[in-house]
Amino acid sequence: MSSKMLVLGILMLTVPQMALGQASLLPDGSVDARAVVERLVEDIKHNRPVQWQALIGRDDVLEELRKISGLLNAKERRQILDAVLNIGMQKDQRRWVRSCAVTAYLVEVAVDADDKGLRQHAGELLVEYVPATYIKVHAAELLKAMKEGKLENALLLGKTGAEEGLELVAKGGKLWSVNDVTARAAAARLGDTALSRSFVEAYQLEKDGRKKAHLAKTLGYIGDAACVLALARDMRTPIVYDAGGVRRSLRVDIIAALGEVYPQEAVLQKRDVQGDQETDEWYDAVEKWLERYLGMTWQTERPKPFSSTPLPVQ
């Protein structure tokens, strides 16, 4: 069956027909890849929540997606990319993509898609959700796309770990302006220690909680010893800030930043903690990890957990 016929068949399916197969659309091997893709496309076209559980571990779904993605509109293709992330994630830890096949699929879109916005979105997903160890395998093709102007993403350049990447930043130009904070962060990640120190100093001097949280994320991206130490030393900070209408402890951002450096460490992977998920037991586990692996000692008492709560109406 041609790819066009497959898409037509998908679009002709009614919601009740799809519902008949819902019970088997689980990651138990009882449904083929085409059926999973049919359900995914139906969910997207009808603005329903994607059944992400059915995608976990299904690398075989990617080939079916290749057959149809070019026949979907730009918005649908972007949503397909977001859904693809779930294929490479674990059911109990939906933070990092740990799949060579998913990484290769995202890289393929980032360098070859005919739509610039889609290429850019794939690059952003690689930066946010894929550990550098998976990205480095594709360094040559990503660098080639960046040199050709197909892909403009300094942070992704930094995650390739390629020495040539630092040369691209050093040369400046439209994509890698030295005045651009993402280009400077990429250069710091690629080994520019002076730039790394400047980010650490900016983080240490910043008093505004929200700005400090943003700088903490940048330190986690750079990930060298100086950045890790600066983050670890702040693990008992009392800073709380307004995060879009809710109070948020800076410690949550520090742990997330450390999780960027150590994506394999489960204790550091809780993300966007809300309410009673922010517990003293969690902070204790993180601190014990820092003591064991980084030799941290503490000079102050640990602040009590600060649950994210709405700010009072003024």
C-alpha cells in the first residue's frame, strides 16, 4: 500500500472505529506499528490528548511515521515530533529520551525537513530532551547542516561536543554572534573556560530569584566542574521567587540543572515539582548524593520544603 493510500485510510477512520482498538493500544506488543500511528494521527487531528503510553519503546513506529509525515500539515508534523519523544522515554521517568532510533529521527528532521520551522523545532527538542551522549554520534551531520545554514541552534552545536563547533562560534557571524547568550553558553560548554567563569559569576551575583533560576539552567547546560560546584553550594538556598503566579523554591531549579549534567541519576530527575511532591525526603536524597559523589558539606541548616502555592491576589 502506498503512503498516500495509508494516509487516506487513516483519515477515513471514524472515532468509533478507532475506539474498538483502544484496549490493545498499549505497549504490550499486541498491536502493530501502523495501528499505533493511526491512533496518533487521529488524536492529533481531533485535538485529543496523545496516548503516550502506547508509544513508549515503540521504535518500529518511526518508520510508519516517515511514510506519512510529509503528507501532514506543518502544525500536525510538529505535534508528531512532540509525540515521538515518548517513544524514547521510560514510563516512570518522562524526562530524557534514551533511544538511538528516536535521536536519529529527530536529527533527520532537523537537517533534512523541507520546513525551516520544523527543522528548528526538532533542534530545540534535541537540546531539551536528548542527552549529549546520543547527540554526539550525529555531530558531523549536525555541523554540516549548521554550516549550510539549514539549522540555526547554538545550544545544539554545544551539545555535539565537536571542537570545530567552538571555531564556528569564535568566527562570529549571523548565527554565532558573541553577543548572543546562547552562543556564549555553547562556547562555554565546548571548552571556553573564561566564558564559563563569567556565567558562574553572573549566577553568584544575581539576587533576583527568577533570573537566578534561568542562570542555574544555563550552568546546568554548560556542565563543567565550576558550574556544578556553584550549583551544589546553593543546594540549601532559602531563595523563593514568583514563577508565573506561583511561589517556587530555587532549589527545584538547581536540582533540575544538576540533572542536566547527570541525566543518568534518577534522584536528580524530578522536574517542575508542584505541591506536596517537594518533600524533605527528596532534598535529603539529593544532598546525600552530593555528599557522596561531590564531597559536599553544609554550613547552614536545610530550609523546610516550600511547596509551590498560588500567590495571594493583590
